[in-house]
Amino acid sequence: MVRTFCKSGENEAIKGAVHALGGVIAATMAAYNITAWWYRRERHLGINSIVYTLAILWEIKQTTHHWERCVEATSADTEAA
């Protein structure tokens, strides 16, 4: 079951949704750390801001990757019909 789920082209919408949720969480954490850094200027908050911002970019990339696979699968199904 897990092997089938992890196979490329299978359940891409769910995988994309998980990455999108990860992006939302990373954005929330980035927003907090950026705001906290703005007021307190503590080094770890600045580092966290950078890390979480990079995580947002990563999750956007991954979500887009899965979304494209969903679109490809849908168009392939439409052409086959």
C-alpha cells in the first residue's frame, strides 16, 4: 500500500496537498520569526526567518511538481477517452 502510494503518478493530489500544507505552516513560522526579529533583533530569529522562507520556496516547488503531474494525468485521461 505504501509503495503504491509513493509511486510516481499515484495520488498526486494528496501528495501536493501535504506539501501545500507544509508551505502554509512554513509561511506561518516565517511570518512569526520575521516579526519577532523585527522587534527583538535576536540572531536565531533572523536565521529562522531565512530557513523558513527557504522552506516556503521548497514547498511551493514540490506542490507545483505534484500539481503538474495531476494536470498531465487528467489531460492523458481526457485524450484517451
